[in-house]
Amino acid sequence: MEYRRKRYRIKNRFRFITFASIVMVIILLITSSVFGMDRVVSLSASEYAEVRVQPGDTLWDIARRYGPDDIDTRRMVYEICRCNDISANSIHPGQVLLIPEYF
């Protein structure tokens, strides 16, 4: 007795590719949730230094003083403003600023 292999033919290429793509996405989602890949972990710890603003300090001075040497001062000022939810001209003496240390 001879077995004949049944040959399948793809009649609608778009439907086949769509089906295969959906199956692959589902498989990836299941495996990533099983192996714990759905948890997000930061590559750099969000650590901040606290700096008290002294009379006569500007945000540019603070950024130059506490920022890394290889980072542009404008970027450091932007990051300080973003972390503290302030604008560059709204600091006052005695205010405590968070300076990001993840650069």
C-alpha cells in the first residue's frame, strides 16, 4: 500500500500571510508572558542628587557645576527642568533641586 502525500496549495496569499503573522504575534505574546519578559526594567537607575539653590545661583551654573563634562550644558538644564517640573528662570534661593545622575 502506497501512501500519497497530500499537497496543500495556498490559494490566497494575503490571507495566508495575515494568518501566519497573527499566529506568530500570539506565540510571541504567550512566550514573553510565560518567561517574564513583560516586566520593564530600566537599564540605568533613576538616581538624583539633591542640591539647594544658593543666592546668586542660576540654573546654568548648577548644570555646569553638577553635570558631567561630556554633556552639553543646555541638555543638562533641560533635564533638570524636566525632573523638577520648572522653567529655567523660576528657581529661588533655598529651593531644593533634583539633579539627574544617570548620564
